Amino acid sequence: MFGPRKERREGTPRELVPTGSLKSLQTTISRSGPAATVSYTLIGAIVLLGGIGYALDEWRGTSPWFLFGGLVLGLIVGFYELAKTIWRK
């Protein structure tokens, strides 16, 4: 109906993913670790320090000054960690 069927050789298992591709994927993932760490640090610093600033504003009734200060401090800390990672020797 669809043409002759090709016979599969017995005894030679077929690889689903070539071994070279897995090594390449593993290398790429291990090299991207520092970039992932920096991105989580940047986001975490902004959220954490912004949240502390918000809580201080609610407690002191000084909205939005502590929130603004916390967000700016979070950006500074996050970009400092980014710079440390980029210029690491």
C-alpha cells in the first residue's frame, strides 16, 4: 500500500538522542548557571527590599518613601551581584 517495508537490523539498538547532543546540552546548562543565579538574585533583591520598604511604610505611615528606597537599594544590590559575576576572573 505504501511501498516496501524496510527491514530493521536486529542486535543494534537505535539511540533516541545522539550522545554528542546530550554532552552539548549538559555543557550549555552548566555554563548558564551563573546567569540564572544572577537573575534570581536581582529579582529577589528587588522583591525582598521592596517588600521591606512597603512594610516600613505601612508601619510608619510614610508611603511611598521606604518603598522607593527599598526598590532602589534592591536594584543596587542586584546590579552589584551582576557586575561581580560578569567581571569575575
